[in-house]
Amino acid sequence: MDLFGRRIVGWHTSKRMTTDLVELAFMKAHRLRQPPKGIVFHSDRGSQYTSKRFRNLLKNLHCRASMGDVGACWDNAVVERFFGSLKHDWLFKIAQPTREHMKQDVAAYIKYYNVERLHSSNGDQSPVEYENSFRKVSGWS
């Protein structure tokens, strides 16, 4: 999630929470955003984020790691809220007969979340609308 506009910019699905999974999601976000050197990547202290391989990936891409305190869920509250919404507002309301179905459903929710869902933190605009309105005002690209 890009915290500026609450837009989901990188994601991937898997049976397990592994270093491969977070690397794929991070690389998707990095390719999309092409951030400047020194961008901060914030996560919890899960083993996949603290692994040497993932730390080396961040280092090679000139990204700074930031991690919340142990047991401090509010450090990553925005992302935790997203996952809660994904589960309770979407996935748990629709039967998920296969992993492929769930993967497609997650993709549909992320599209809805980024393009249609209004966010009070964005002045009641979707993440995409918020970013686009900022680009128009600031000339940011």
C-alpha cells in the first residue's frame, strides 16, 4: 500500500506467507511506482520481512526498511484495516470454491478498493482519484 493515497500498488497471493510471496508483491509495487532511492518500506516483523534475502532486495533497490514494534499492531494499522476489509467486506461474503476463484476475487476487490471505494482520509475520493487530483494540482507525475 502506498500510504499517500491508500492505493494498493503491489500484491500477490499464495498458499503460505513466505519470503517469495512478499518479494513478488514488493517487486510488483516497485515496477509500478519506480520510486526514488531512499523510499521507506514499512512492515511488521514477520520472518519473511526480516529474512536476509528480503533485506538484501531492499538494499539492492535502495529502499529503507522500517518495522513496527513487536505487538504494536497500530504501527501498521492502515494495512491491517485493508486486510480486515478485504476479508470481512468481500471474501467472507462470497463462497470461495477454489484458490483460483479467490485469487480472481482478491484482484476484483483491489480494483474496487483502488478505483471505486471512497476513503475519508482522501477527502472521500478513491485512491486513484486522489492521486490524479494531486497530480493535476502539483504537476507531479
